Amino acid sequence: MNRISGLHTEDYYSRIASGKKLQKAADGAAQLAISQKENAQIRGYKAGTRNAEDGLSALKVADGAAGGIADQLQRMRELALQASNSAVVSDDERKMMQQEVEQLKQGISDIAKNTEFNTKKLLDGSNQDMYIASGANGEGQTIDTGNATLEALGIADFDLTGNFSVETIDNALKQISGTRSSIGAQSNALDATIAYNRTATYNLTNAVSRIEDTDIEKTVIELNKRRTLETARFMMQNKQKEQNERQLRMFYM
């Protein structure tokens, strides 16, 4: 079998064809161990990135829904201000306004109870502090999408036909605004995590490439050098064989 300096000739062909110089432990046990550990980290960062992206998507869904609730609260505030004008608004008109308020409250309740991501409720308070494993080794962060139910917003019993205060709606708007601000901050944090994971993945991939990948130009040069040496050795062996045969013939003549 053709072999020079610890490598089989076919090993060079294999390295060139596959682009990998580490194909088995014998090719470099220490380097292989390092590359396997770094590859595990790379896969961990990629998984963490996917998890963070899912968390970011959940936050976007929650923010969109919270924005819808804010719009309905704004309409409720308009009605409350109108109903406060007791000098010109009759009791019958307040009753009609309250009918719209009840529809708006139902809409808010539906959004809070039905907004979900991958079956996880986002705005009914049942899944606060959801854990996102965004790191390479399972570490991560929690996200909280808040509680936007009528009870949490303090408007479950809001009624324009009785004693009411516009401040009740203002407090609800303040709460939903705080929820959206929190969602925005959490989204920014996940964006930063995703950016870090991608940078770490890129750098680790380059490091693994330096360990694992074949230097094609260098390998081809080494292969040609060894093929030349093998050819020269073969020719020398043939020449020596011919000389030995001539000597034998001379001896028996």
C-alpha cells in the first residue's frame, strides 16, 4: 500500500473530495474533540436563535392584540366623555351609549381570552413569565405579555348609566400602554440575543472550519509531492531489480 509520512495516498484524495481533513479520530484526536464541542455549541446557538425568534413572534402577536384593545378603550373614553356632558345628554342616550360600551367590552374580553401563540394564551394572565431558552446551553429569559382581561383592566363593571369616571378608562389605557411598553422592551432584548447568537454562530463556524476543512491547495501540493516520491522510489526499485537480475545472469554464465 502506498504510504508516505504516516498518510495513505488515498487519504489525500479523500480529504480533497470531502473537503474535510478530520474524518476520524486518528486524523487528530484533540482537534476532533475541539471541533465536536464547538459544533455542539453552534447547534445550541442555532436552536437558541429559533427559540428567541419564536418568542419574538409571540410578543408581536401580543402587541398587535394589545393595540386592538387600546383602540377600543379609546372609543370607550370618547363615549364616557360624551356621556359626562349631562347638560345635553339624556338618560336614554346614555343607555344607547352603554350598549356600544358593552360591545366594546365584549371585544376586549374576546381579544384577551383568545389571543394565543402555539396554543399559549398571551393576554389572559394565565401564561405570564414564559421561559425562552435562547442561549446555546439552555439559558435564557422570561417574557411576560401581561393581563388584559376586563377584570385586570378594571373595567368589567364600567357603566355609563350609573356613577362612572373617565379616570377608570384612563387607568385602563395606562395599563395597556405599560403592557405594550414592556412587550417592546422584551422584543428589543430578544433581538439583541438573536444578533449575539448569530455572531457567535458565525465566529464558531469559522473556527471549526479552520480545524476541520481541508486546505485544498496545500493538500494537492503534498499529494503531488508524495506521488512524485512514490514514482521515484518505484523507478529506483525497478532499477535495483534489473541490476540484481543482471548480476545473477553474469554469475550463472
